[in-house]
Amino acid sequence: MILITLALGLATVGLLYLLMTWNFDHWRKRRVPGPKPKIPTGNYPHMYTMKRHAIYDLNDIYVKYKNKYDAVGIFGGRVPQLLVISPELARRVFVSDFKHFHDNEVSNLIDEKSDFIFANNPFSLTGDKWKQRRADVTPGLTMSRIKTVYPVTNKVCQKLSEWVDKQIRLGAPEGINAKDMSLCFTSEMVTDCVLGLSAESFSDNPTPIMGHIKDLFSQSWSFLIYFVIISTFPSLSHLIKLRFVPPKVERFFIELMENAVKARRAQLVAGKQFERTDFLDYILQMAEKRSLDTRQLLAHTMTFLLDGFETTATVLAHMLLLLGREPEAQKRLREEILAHVKDGIVSFEKLNELPFLDACVQETIRIFPPAFMSNKLCTEAIELPNKDGPNFTVEVGTTIVIPHYCFMLDEDYFPDSQSFQPDRFMEPDAAKKFRERGTFMGFGDGPRVCIGMRFALAQIKAAVVELITKYNVKVNPKTRKDNLYDPMSFITSLQGGIWLDLEAL
């Protein structure tokens, strides 16, 4: 009996081993080099413990192979992935060979039944549906439309400085939480610009709007567990789909959307001309042309909300951190801004013409890219060269990993890469030149470049202008001194948080 039990146990272990390793020869069969995967994490050793950010695991592989190959084969759990090592190949994936890598991997993990809202976001859509949605949304994010809501931006900036003044009066010995402050700013901005409503983010009694927007980016352990399960058993992705927008959040925003639309239409019926041509105005015009119902209308609206909230706040918070660490850069930026202040504000045109301000934003994005990596899908098979290795074919359905962090923090491309040096971007069109080399993709590249990039940059710059001209920014001692990423965060974030001391000038 004991022998039978032992034999069954060994057989079970053997079957599990075969199950977990049966495709570990995937890349060897295709003559693609790469590190040996391990059970059960593949080449992400901290997948379960979350003690180290995943991008650092990829960077170890990148450093080992970058002088030998353009790409190597790795595994996310049991899922084969092609890790792009050379910036030139990364550029091909995003631009010149775009038709072969048209879609984002998340499109495999989500559908309209599981999450109607996020499944209809341009980031998740595929093929012709993506083209149509991008064509729908792009006219709503032109520079001229962003300019029309610039008075709203200035109004929200004033609320921001009034809130900071209050914190200074109350005293904040442990510092101001830069991320929370930035989230208050972006939530107020996007709700006003997109819905024509105030989130009351800087008041003592904010509306539920900010809390629900936060819920979108504060995912539970179930969210993480889903990725672990799908990485271990990829075939389950056809049966179990991801839900990014929780049901309670969707219900809240549907009701909010209905109220915002009713209020705006009531104004129009009453013959009242709304004082600005904002994003809601554009969305309503599109809804009339396309006969969109409330849920479809919300899906379009959430594109603006999602693109304008978390990532923008992340860049703003980290830019304040880096300026606080570098007093000379902060002083130089303040002098540049003050030279263009007129009647207490910087005009929209001047905001986009301040070279050192733009350089500071780009350098922040380089050090703390909101998207530290991109996962693309091969949509049409293609043969690729591999430097010192043989050519190989990328098959349809293969996940392509572009490790932006690895390029942007590579000492060969950006010497002393961990230090804040805005002068890297002071040459005319410096960001464009780095992007064309494939070494800087803060907002992605090619046809699927971030659709809300210009709106995000306008928000960040306006907030920085407001704060730097009124306050001296210092880093509170409780903030760590290095740039270590939080391993639990899906969007780049300094581990331990960012705490600032702001002093009125």
C-alpha cells in the first residue's frame, strides 16, 4: 500500500513537472537564444513574492544579452515572450513593422462581456475597431480644444495653490504626499474638462468621483492573482477574462454621465450657450452623429478620464520629487517661468514654448516612465534578424515585450542615467531624436502613440508652473533618496511614496 501511494505521488509530481515545463523548449526550437526559465515563474523570479519590481528582472536579462542579440526568448510563467533587446528593433515593432504588431496583449485578456468600458478603450481595441475609436477620440484632443479648456486648467491650478497654502498654515511636519496632491489636481482637471463637473478634490468634503477614479488604479489582490494564473495556465485566458473597471465604478460613472449629459442638454434647450467648447461638448456631438447609448457614451468618456488621471499624476509627482532633489534645476526653471508670467499666469502658447520646462518633463518621464514596458501581440508573422544569432520567425499570437525602462536607464544611451539632467533634452527636438533611435518612448511611438499625450503634458506643465512660481519645493527626509520602484505598483511609483516640504516664496 505504501509503495502504491508513493508511486502515485511520484507519478503526480512527474505529471505536474511535465505540465509546467512542456513548452520550455519553445524558443530553442525556433533558434532564439535566452535565459533558462524556472518553475513556476519562468524568467520573472519575483512574480509571486513581489519583493522586487518585474522590470529589474527584465533588466538583468537585458544587460546580459544586449551586446549579443536584438531579441531573446523568455517566459512569463509558462507563456513564451519575445524580449526586445535592441532599440532599433523596438522602433520597428512600434513604427515600420507596425502591421505585424498591431495590437496590445491586454486585448487577449479582456472582452466586452467581462468589461465593456475598458474593452472599448483604444488601448484594448484591435484591428478596425481600434482605428474607428482612435478616429473618434483624436479630434477631441487637438491642441485647439486643449487650449479652449486652458482657463479651466488655470482655475484648478489656483485651487491647488490655495490647498497648498492651507497645508502650510496647518503645518505638515511629515510632508505633503505628492502623489495624493497630484491625484487631487488631475481628478479635478479631468472631471471639469471632460464632464463639466467639479470633483471638489481640494475641499474637506470631496465628491465620490475621486474615490471611484482611484478604485480603477488601486486593484485588489484578485487582479494580481489573475495575472499569475493566466501566466501559469495561459489556455485559461479564453475562459477567464480580466475586469479592470469594477461594477460599482461602472454604475457610478453611468449615473454621473447621465446627469452631466442632462445638465448640458438642459442648458442648450434653455438657449444658454456653454462658456467653453470642452471634451463633453465634443462627445455629445459625436453621440448625436453615431447614435450612442449611455454605456457607449461612457466608454468614450472613460478614454479621456483614464488617459488624464493616473499617469499624469504620476509624472507630476515624480517631477516635483526630482526638482526638490535638485535646487539649482528648480531655480533655473523658476527663472525661465517668471520671465514669461503676465497678469499672474503663463499663456497657453508660452506654456508650450518653455524649453527647460519641457526638458524637465521629458527627463522625469525618462527616469520614471509611467509605462515601464509595453506588451505587444504579433498579428502577422514576420522574419527578423538577430544580430549575432540566426534569423527567426515571430508567429501570430506571440507576446512581444518592449522594456522601455531598460533603454531609458541604459548608461550607454544616457550616461549617469539615474541622475536628473534635463539638459539631455535641451537640444531642439531632442525627445523626437531619442524616440527615433528607439531609446526614449515615454508615450509610446508609432500609430498607437498615447492619444492623450498633449493633454497630459499641458496639465503637468500648468501644475508645475503654479507650484514652482509660488513655492520652494524640498524633499521631506522620510522620502527615499534613490529611484527604487514600488514592486506592487502597476504604474511606475517610487517605493515608500513621495513626501515634500513646500515653502511659500
